[in-house]
Amino acid sequence: MKAEIIAVGTEILTGQIVNTNAQFLSEKFAENGIDVYFQTAVGDNEERLLSVLSIAKKRSDLIVLCGGLGPTEDDLTKQVLAKFLKKSLIVNQEAMTKLDAFFANRPNSSRTANNDRQAQIIEGAKAIQNPTGLAVGSMIEVDGVTYVVLPGPPSELKPMVNQFLLPLLKSDTKLYSRVLRFFGIGESRLVTELADIITHQTDPTIAPYAKVGEVTLRLSTKANNQEEAKQKLDVLETEILSTSNLKTYHYGYGDENSLAAVVFESLRQKKKTMTAAESLTAGLFQSQLADFSGSSFVFKGGFVTYSLEEKSRMLGIPLDELKKNGVVSAFTAEKMAENSRRLTDSDFAVSLTGVAGPDTLEGQPVGTVFIGLATKDSVFSQKIMIGGRSRSDIRHIATMHAFNIVRQALLKH
């Protein structure tokens, strides 16, 4: 089924309100195996709405109109659709009874003739009652196209969709999705590696999405049940992760997941403790680690040491050696990690030092980052170059790199 959503309301076009209904409907339809191919916004204008309906009829099987069901003259959605379908408007008695009761319980409210418009539906349509408002919705099929009319306020539209519309449109198949998360590889390279799979995709489908510092792939398939979907998605995932060793960049699943969450859970399961000494990121790593319930069992505490003097005083690194090697150096990163681990007696310690910008530091360009990692047996550092980013993005991506280095170390352990 090809669906199209038409949002009616001049206030959407002028930016006074955000069209959240289209997002909600698209998400719900996708979950229920209904493909949304088009979204349109049109003002409260009869001629323009008629033209949009004319186009939609030629390309869609399901047309959902949102908004314009109120009592005022510019609420003209039902009237225009009735004209388009060459049908009359009639009163839905259940909606009218609700309207009568509403005003009967509010003797001080003034009822006018145009209020009754909210109880009208197109002749031959099935009413979709409104549990939280007065404007009744409706659904009608004409010439193989199904038209649905819903009110604009989300507080009214959402319960009508969930309680009444979706059961009416229920499909035998549903859309199932799986999100793969990747770090250390850009979207362009990931898509290039998967070009052949993406070019020939049918079902399941692959949708890449770039975020700050990482890339996700949403795998989606239509299936009759969860087990059928799992089998199809497992096959595609295996094919993806075996392509050019992409498995090395894959760190987890899910929309709400993160490198920090994966590392925290691994530390918790392995009963390992973690500390950090941060210069560049000023506590961002530690803050993310402490976001999770039970963090006190994993995170003993840490250090934020911006200046050379504080690195020396708090971490016990000789000041003359810091001055000799510089803030932005492998030496400093390794000593920060090594000494913070020793001072807190933690299993792992990570350190971050570098240049967030906007100016260079010690001759090092903006985006130069050194990350140290210390365990009871070893200490090493890694130089990362993060180019073309804002100060905030550099700090955020550097923190992600730090979590990834810890993740890789935990996998080896």
C-alpha cells in the first residue's frame, strides 16, 4: 500500500507550528507495513488543496489528510474533499450527540451553527470517533483509493490513530528493523564498501545515517512475525559485516545505544574498574561513564587537569618533564593514564589531551588528540587527528575514540 500524508494548515507553511503529525503517522504506518511515499503540506486554500488531492489520487492508495476539521471558515478539509469526491456531507449522529453533551454541560459557552461542522462526515464514509476532542474523523474508499480525514491537534490525532485507524488498516505484514552502529569509519566509505549490496537491495533494505563521529545502518524488512524477520535480518547483517572486514568497526545495536553504554556494560560484566584523567575533554568522558545506574561499581573517580601545573600536582608527573614534552604529546597522555590508574588502583585508566581550538597549541594543529590507556600490565597512547570540526565536536569525537580504545582493550581481555 502506497500512502501519502497531506497536512492542511497555513500555520505549518508559515512555521508557526511544526508538522509532528507527519512524523508520527509515518512511524506508525511503517511499523504496520504501510509505506509512506509522499508528505505534503498545503495551506487553508480550496484551490490548492484540490490540486494536491488531484496529484495524490494518481500516485497513492491511501491518502491521509490532517487538520482543518474545526468549526471556523478556514477549516475546510472535509468540505473540499467532499467536493473533490463529488459527495455530500452528512451529520454523524454519535459525534453530534457528543457535541450536544459538550455544550449542555457548559451553559455559559456560546454554541453557533458552525460548531455543527465538527460532527459532519462525507456521505458513505466510516466515522472515526475522537475520544479527546469534538471533530469526528472519517475514512472512505473511492475508485480504489482510501481517504482518511483526521483533526490537526496531536492530542486528538494520536489516540484516534492508535485506537481506531490502525486496526482498520491492519496489514498481515509488519515492518521490523535492526540498527547496526559503526565507529571509526565514515559514511561515504561505509556506503562505498556496501555499494553492491545497496544497489541490489530489495527486501530487507539498508538505510545509512551519519551522526557526529559515527554511522548507523538501519536494516528493515517486512515479515509476518518476529522470527521470520530475524532470519532475514540475520542473513543481511552477516553479509554486511563480512564485507571488507566491516565487523571491526561495528560496536553495537539499537537507536539509543552508544559507545559509552557498550563500554560501561562490558566493564560491569567483567567486574573491572575504570578511571580517567582529562585535559582536552574536561571531564566529558567521566560524565558519560557516570550517566549509567550502578556507575559507582565501575567508576572510582578521576581527574580533570587542564594546566601543566595541575597535571604535575594532581597526577604526580614531574613538571620539568611535562614542559620538556609538552601538553599535546604521547608522553603526557601516557603519564596521565599511568598515574591516574595507580592513584585510584583501577583496572583501566584512559587519558585525553589535545587541541580543541580555535587556535593551535605547541605548534600542533586544531584537532590533534592524544589518548592514553593504562592497565596493570601496560601503557600506550594513540594519536588521533580530528579535522574540520567545531571545538565541541572535537571534544565529543575524542571522547568516543577514548571509549572505543577501552572497548577494544576489553575485547582482548
